[in-house]
Amino acid sequence: MVIVADLEAGIGTLTRLEDESVDATVVVVEPTPRSIDIAARAIAVADERKQGRVIVAANKVADADDERRLQAAFPDHSLLIVPADPVIDRADRDGLSPVDVDPISPAVSAIESLAEVLLT
Amino acid sequence: MSGSQETRLKVAFTGKGGSGKSSIAGTFARLLARTDQPVLALDSDPLPGMPYALGIPVEDEPTPDDVVVEGPAGGHRWVLRPGLDAASFIDRYATICPDGVRYLQFGNLWGHISSLQRAQYAWSQVVRELDPDAWNLVGDLPGGTRQAMFGWAKYADTVLIVVEPTVKSMHVGRRLRNLADADWAPEHLAVVANKIADPDDVRRIEERVGLPVIGVVPADPAVLTADRAAGAPLDVAGGPFVESLHALVDSVQASYAGTR
């Protein structure tokens, strides 16, 4: 069985998990200095608590500059790029799953590849 | 009411994570300070947000542990050390920001919240004991409902829920409406509608949350530009966001003038 947990924003829940609770931690980061700062704190906690492999999912990436900035911030991690995608905004607005709005949109496709990364 | 001493605003911003609370709270604080009002920005989020909106660097440990000593049996676990009171604490440890805003935080985490325990006790005591006539208070709570429902915004008589036009954000806003039934219910509980691109979104938010909308903040690419540049929206660009925040300051000040 695969268990997927969506933790509270920030690092509070992560700091309260027992060590080695999960096989992998996906840290979602946006291309802003504030988000990068908080993601760095989450990675530090996940590493310290041995919460499996850490995968950095770079979300809302609009262009190559965003990607470069994020890669520079996390040089020890290969990034899983989730592009900025109006399908996600539409799904959020309407309370729908992005998969149901457009299963082959760029962001949904990227998240599908995240699943593949996690299962390998 | 520029420069008036009779009314001090006590405002806290809450809402779902990512709704734009910190950007709005920080900008609100600075614009209020520009009306010659003394403003103390209160940050109870253990992760950095408000400093970016205020235009100051992130500082993880703004107060040394020795600002507190063990409290008396049956009282608070940590209390300000002898010789240090709320006024002198603010004078010494509240960061001076652009436009003269003073910024009081307990710090930012790299691990478990226990590392900030002493600083949190100090922050809470200062907020409880500060002279309410000396400062306008503008608070920024962490995303979600927890802190607000546990009374972290007791200092505020106006709590503003920042809501964007997404189902999740409106859902959190609806839950925060329960603050009206808490022992520490604020005198005024209202919504700031953020990231508005379609006027109909304001009606949706008002209906779904069930509270009046006191301010409408348009979707403004300048805020994203500021976010990417780690700059305060006020320093990076003018535009619709800043204009709407001017209007929000006016609306909140008017609500005080009208009822208090």
C-alpha cells in the first residue's frame, strides 16, 4: 500500500514526526526567496530526522530563470519541475482536482512524473 | 486622524497559508506608519514571512535566551528578567523598519518549536503588558486556524481574515468565522478579499465566508515581482495592490472612528 500524506504548511508537523517515519519527503518550493528559505528549513529537518529521500519539487516555475534560481538554491538536489499552469489555478478556484480539469496539462504531467520518481 | 492619540488600531491578519496575509499585513503596517502613527508589527509565525513585506532582513534569533528567567510556581514558566518590561523590551529588541514601524517577533525555526520557547514567552508577555495607548498593533498570524482559535490574536480588537477566491481559502475563512464565538472574540471580524481578478469573486467570498468584506485587493503582478525579488511590495512597485492597501487603512481607521 502507498500512503501519501499532505503535511501542514511550514515545518511544524515535520518536526513532530518520529524519525524514519517515511520513505521519501517531497519538499515543494516556489521560485521566491521566502519559499526557498522555508524549503531549506524543511530539508534540514527531514535530513536530520532521516525522513527518507528528499525530493525537491519546484512548483510554479514560469521560465528558465526561475529554474536556474531554484537549482542554485538547492545544488545538492535534482529538481522535479512543476511548471506554472493555469489549470492548477482553475482547479483551485473551482474546488476540483487538477487531474479532473485537464489530465494532460503541463503541471499534471509533471506530477505524474513525480509519482514515477517516487516509485523507482 | 493623522497623529491622533485617542484611537489606536489593534488589527490582526489571519487566513489560509498562501492567501497573502504577510504581504498585506506588512504593507498595512508601513502605510499606517506613514500617517504619523506609532506602529508595532507583531509576528507570531515561526517561519519568515512578514520581514519580506516590511522590507527588512530575516533574523532567526532576535532575542537572546537571557531576556527571561524562570517564573514563579503556578505562573508562567518564563518571565521577563528583572529590570526588563514591555516598553524597554520593545525599545531594545523590536527591529526598526522602513517608515518607522517597529517589528516584534520571537524568531524563526530550523527545528522543533521548543527552541523558541523562551523567546515565545517573552513575546507573549510583552504583547500582554505593552501600553495599549502607545502603539497601533498590526499582527500577522501563521496560515491556518490553529493560532487564531487558540487566542494568539487576543491583542486585536479587529481580526481580518485574508481570503483568496479559491474553494480552499474560502473554506478556511469560513472556519475562522467561528472566532466570533470564542471567549476572545474580536469586536470586529471581517474579510479582506485578496487576488481579485473578477468582481464577482468578492460576492462569492462574502457569501461563502459569511462575513462582510472590508477591503478588496486586486490580483497585481507587482506583488509576484516583489515576491521573486525578496522586496517589499511597497518598495518594488506602486500599482493596484498598494492603492488598495491605502484604501484598506482608510477603511479600518474609519471603522474605529465610527464605533469606538
